[in-house]
Amino acid sequence: MRKVLKNGYGVLAIVALSMAVVLAIVFLVALIVGGGAGTTLSEFGGTLAEWSIYIAALAMVPGLIYVYVTREHSLTSRKKEPAAES
């Protein structure tokens, strides 16, 4: 179960990050092109931004479940001992 949660979070996070990179490129091209084409690209970028936010929020679900299942997170102050992967 831990591996499924970790992989699910990883895939969704990579997809959201990739969409953010594409979004930055779309807005940059829209800024360079300008005019009607730039407006159209910006509107597409807005739609892409909404989907990216939804996917990033969805990625948090398996991430949070993983934190509660393992009872550890990246800000844990105690010394981490190597554990066997399940």
C-alpha cells in the first residue's frame, strides 16, 4: 500500500509540474506573439492553469495518506533509521 501511495503521489506531482512548465512556455509565447493570437494563448493558459491546480491538489491526497500511514514526514526531527520497503 505504501508503494502504491508513493507512486501515485509521484506520478500526479510530475504531471502537475510538467503542466506548470508548459503553462510558463504558453504564457511566454503569448507575451511574445501578442495581439489576438496572444489573447487566445493566454485563455488556453488559464484553462491549463486550472487543470494543473486540480491535479496538484489531487496529488496531495495520496501524499497525505502516506504521511499518516507511515507516521513520518520530511520535517520529522528525530533521526531516521533505514526501513525495509514494503
